[in-house]
Amino acid sequence: MIKQILIKPVITEKSTKMSDKNNVYTFVVAKSANKIEIRKAVEDMFNVSVANVNTAIMPGKPKSRSTKTTIVRGTKSSYKKAFVTLTPGETINIFGNTEE
């Protein structure tokens, strides 16, 4: 079975600005994936050449919610984020075909 490396793209205001100005795209990746595997996965999936890959492990956060009788406490699980820099002149269309 092939290991799932790229889980989903991160689409926030900050990541959109980074992709527009610096050609850096952000993805949530498997925690066991290394930079070489992330580079190969992005190059194969989007047919682009990758210049640089930086990773960060985002820590889990405590969350709580109130019910009628008690407060339920838990944690949001941690995940790994990859910042992929493409070579100049290349782009990734994350949103697909939006033109009609």
C-alpha cells in the first residue's frame, strides 16, 4: 500500500499571501514523511519542480465544550505542516478549474 504523504493543502489568508508573493505553498502532510518524500510527492502530483521544503510540527491544543451537565475536555491532535517553495515561474492551481 502506498503511503499517503500529502493530506490536504492549507488555505488561509497567510498561506494565500505566501503563495502569491513568495511562491510558497503550504500542505498538511503525514507526520512520518520526510522532506525528500514531500518533495517527490509534490513534484509527481502537480508536475512542478520544487526548490525548497521546510517542515513544522504543529502542537496539539486543549479544547473544551460545555454540555448541559458538565464540561467535556479534550485535545486537538498535532499535525505536520510543510512549506514548499517552487522554482521561479511555476505555480500550483490548488482550487482546480474555476473558470467557466
